[in-house]
Amino acid sequence: MNTTTEFAIIPDRESIATVQRDIRFFPTHNDSPKSLTNDQIEAWNRDGYLGPLEVLDPEETRSLRTYFDELLAATFAAGKDSYSISSAHLKHARVWDLLTHPKLVAYVSDLLGPNVIGWGSHFFCKMPGDGKHVDWHQDCSYWPLTPTKAVTVWLAIDDADLDNGGMEVYTGSHQHGLIDFDTTDETSGNVLDQVVQHPEQYGMHRFTPVAAGQISIHSDLLVHGSAPNQSDRRRCGLTLRYCPADVTAYLNWERKGVVVAGAADPSRWPGAQRPVDLR
């Protein structure tokens, strides 16, 4: 595999629309979770969200922040912005190692089952006062995957809170299937290109502060977003995406997949290899 393959941050909507998908929430049935509790499994099925959960210790967190500082500096030097580091596990061995982190994978396996694919990694970095925001959206509308069983792990590199544009969610919105949305353009300040209007009709609003080194997990059907960073502090998180191995990917997205737990049919997920770090 060519580990330098680029995948668009915002995939082509017309192409995704051609994929026949089974779009609904698949609740977790796990009476013996190994890392989560039974109450957390129940909360996941009810809310479509879990967090914060502990992953990195203080030294690991400091090391990751230093690594990202260097990666971000190289990105700026190449003329790119702070949101452009996408599919990073295909290019950077350190991100690959985070995607396959045993503690993180253990949480995800409790939700998705024994056979798990890690297929996505994208830094969302709001610089102080950059004016960017992420409008209300569902992740599944961007992904040519079926059925919709994918989850996002949001790993905080910096503390994320109300002042610096931390994530907000509508718990329970994952139960409504694919929700209609409007499109936006680059002039709107939206990092993505769509917005779900009046999300309050689909669930209960919840702000989700996460400290550096912690994670949250949300369903691909959960309506979520984040406000601009109004503080003098950076807000960076690494999103890591996972799905069960029985999910099918289209539009070459299977080339991004890494078997992080159990096994997978190589005709469905051929298995990307750990890259030589190109940074």
C-alpha cells in the first residue's frame, strides 16, 4: 500500500450518495465488558456518547503534545492549516501507535465486539481566536461505510472546555437515523460543510469537557459540534475512528483500515501497514 495516499477531509458527497447503506444505530449487547462498566454500556446505548475516560498518563500526554507541536509547525511550514492533518496514521507512525493503543482499543472493543478495524485519524486543532467552528452534524453522513456501526474516539491533546471550543453533543440523537442537513460554504467559518438545523428536537444538549490525555467516544449517528475558540489557548484533539470488521467500506476507504483487535476478512479490510514516519 502507498502510505502517502491522501483522503479528502470532506469526501465527495455525490459519490457517497451512490453507496447503499444500512443507516441505524446498533446497540451494544455486552454483559461482560472488560474495560467499561455495565452502567457505561447502558449509557452508551441511551446517549450515544461516553466520556471522559482515562487513557494517557501525564508523561504520555506531555510527550504527545510535544510531538503534535512539532507536527503542526511542519504543517504550517508547508503552507497548510491546522485542520489539514488527516488520515495521519497512514503517514505518521506515532499516530498509528495511538490508533492501536491497547487501553484505547479495549474501550472500543467493549462497544464494537472482538474484531475491530481502526480506519481514521484526523487532528482537529483550533488555534486561539481563529474563528472556526464545527456546525451540528453526524459523522456517518461523510463516510461510505455500511452498516453504520462506526465510532469516533476524541483524544484530547489540550484541555478542551467551554472557553476554547470544546465539543458539544445532543445525547439520544443517534436514535434518529440519518437526519436532514443543509450545506454551508467556506465563508461560513464552518470547518466542515453541513449543518443540522434545530438539533434540540433530536436529543438533550450536553457540553463535554475533556482534559488532556482523556478521551470521549461517540456514535457515528450522534449530532455534535463545537463553537469557535474564544480563548488565548489552543484546543487540539485527535479523532480516531473505528468500526467492527463486519462493516464494508467503499470508495477505497478499506485501504485506510488497520486490524486493531481480532481478525478481519482481507477481502473486506486488506490491512494497512504501519508507516515509516514521513515527518
